Amino acid sequence: MHFPTTKTTLDNGLTLILKEMHHAPVTSFMIWYRVGSRNEIPGRTGASHWVEHMMFKGTAKYPHGMLDRLVSREGGYWNAFTWLDFTAYYETMPANRLDLALDLEADRMINTVMSPEEVESERMVILSERGMYENDPRFLLNEELTSAAFRVHPYHHEVIGDTADLQTMTRDDLYAHYRRFYAPNNAVAVVVGDFDTAVIHPRLVDLFGSLPPGPAIPPITRQEPPQRGERRIVVTGPGDAPNLTVAYRAPAATHPDYFALTLLNAAFAGGSSLGMFGEGSSNKSSRLYKSLVDTDLAVAAYGGLTPTVDPFLYAINAVVNNGHTLAEVEAALDAEIARLAVEPITQAELDKALKRAKAEFVLAGESITGQAQLLGMAEVVAGDFRWFETVLDKLNAVTLDDIERARATYLRRQVRTVGWYEPA
């Protein structure tokens, strides 16, 4: 029996999305907050990720360490993640133990303590995490490239934040960020799995319905102006191999061109961008792989874009092979992109790309947790969980003319940012 996904909104603004799936006695519960690095200002970059860490430090009801023991004892697991547009928390539990997840998330939505001692302890943890990233060429290149691509929009900084801000933010800064964005009217609760909607819905109302709403979150008004020419950056740092990234402007998830660019990428580079929570498939038959890897210019080459609230980037990446140069690889990539104009994607390539993209998307939502992740992401990024439920239909509707229009619109030199990473 197929159970439809239901969506309701409580009086305090909390959105509830419920999807019954009874093939296993497991249920996943997620709370999505509409806050990520996109909502941060200079001086407070990294606050969303840091608050995510602090949410695991306990409340008066569930002191630090207690929830780990309780969730594990019940046979469940829990975690969280922060991204550009959102912060999400989840518990996947045996179906008859779900109430613990509901209660703990309702409690820490408003009662997280954030003691000064815990804040200082976590400051060192996050600075160490950033230090670890700074040994990764991909992080260093991406940070510089994104900051060059976005001069106005807050997408310009990394989710983990700038070192200067991580060193100077106070407990009061973090707590103010928490109190501003962690409120029912800025959140989406998602339940997927083996449960009865007639039982779970009243329980959610009981636990969350009395929580006070926060002030309305103002929209992001600092939109990125049109790019007037190619931008280039060169980064030097640790590593063994040069890295190339060429990033083009990409539309937001709700833009009509998003799925056309997704399938153009699937045909050209091999990735679909729709398996954000799953594993990507092989791209060895793609044009990009054949032109860069099969020719021994690069040891790896791939492309991808991610669903975002505002326009972001479509990035093509390559790791240069020993004995070759960044200039050689960039020239070969440019030639292959230029070939798209004279030898467009064929129907056979589109059919194969469509099959790959659909498979990656289906696999990403194969588990109960995966379903909860995709439904929640669709609601907070696209503003409607049905974005997730209509992905396959939208992919099937893409034509060769749509692919060509996306190529001509987005793969233009004047709206791209090129990044070179040269090992020191």
C-alpha cells in the first residue's frame, strides 16, 4: 500500500512533513532549520556550524553525554550537518523508540545551554577541524575560488567559517544566532518510516505546538550582481598534484534551467548532482573523462552542481597527472567545452545521462533516512517537498533543445571563475 506524503503547518509556524513507509520497523526523524552559512555576516562566519556542535552539548533535561547513551541504548543513531542554506539534525530509531527523538529535538530547539566552558572547548575543536581542512588542496582551492566568485552574496565564505571569526566569536554571539534562527517558524520537521500518522501527528503537536515562534527571518537581499568577465585565482599550498577547478554560474534549484544543466553535466562530466546524500556513479564513459583522464592529462575529472536557494556554481574539477601542467589540462577542458557547441549532446548521450541521473537519485532516497533527507532538503531549499517527488518527471521532460540552451546560457567564459592549485 502506498501512503501519500502529508504536509501541515502548526499555529507557531512549524512545518510537518510525514511519510509512512512500512517495509521495515524503522523510523527517521529530522529537524531542518533554515539557517546555514548563507545567513551569516562578516564577523560571525561559521556560527551556524558552531551552533550545530553546541546542540550536542545538552540541556537541563538531557545533560551532556546522556543523549548519546540513550539513543545508542535504544538501537538508534543520530547526527547533524550544516550547509549553505540549512542545518539539519536527525535520529534514525527502531519504530517503537521514536518518541525519544521527538522529545529530545523539541527540548533542544529552545533549551540548549551553551555554557562558556563548552563554547571555549568547542572553539579549539572547530579551529582544529579547519586546520585539518587547510591541508586539503580541494578545500583551499574551493575557498579562494568561491570568495572570488561571490563578492556580494554571503555564499562567498566556507561553511566552517573564517579563522578570524572562529577566534573572536563569543558565547553570546553563538547564543544570539541560536535564539534568532532556532524557532518553530524557521524549522521543518520530517518523519519517514514505520509509524501511524494518526498517532505521530498529535504527538508532534503536543511536543512542538506550544513552543514560541521567533521573529520572521528577513530575506537575503544582497544578491550577486552579474559577472562581467572571467575571474582567475592561483593558490599555493601543501599537496602532491596540481588541481584545476572551472566554476560557471548555475541557477537556483527552483529555476526552470536547473534540470537541463543537471543532465548536461550528467552527459558531459558523468555526475547528476541529484545524489547529494548518496554515492555517485562511474563517469568513465563521459566526454570529460575521455578527454582528460583517458589521455593521461589528469588522474581524475568530474563535475557537479548542488541544489541551492540562490544561484550558485557549476564546478568542473580535474587533478593533473604527473608530467603534465595546469595549462595543458585547462586547454584540453576548454577544447572539450567548445566542442559541445559544434558537436552537441546527442539523444543517445542524453538517454544515458538520464538513466544515470535517475539511478543516482533513486539510490540516494533508497533508505528511510535518505527519504527524510531528500524531502527535508526539498522543503527548505525549493520551498516545497514536492520538488523531490517530481524530480523524475522533470528529468524526463528535458529535451536536447533544453540541453543546448543550458550550454549556451551557462557555459560562457565571461561568467566563470578559474582556479589553479599549485603544490608548494
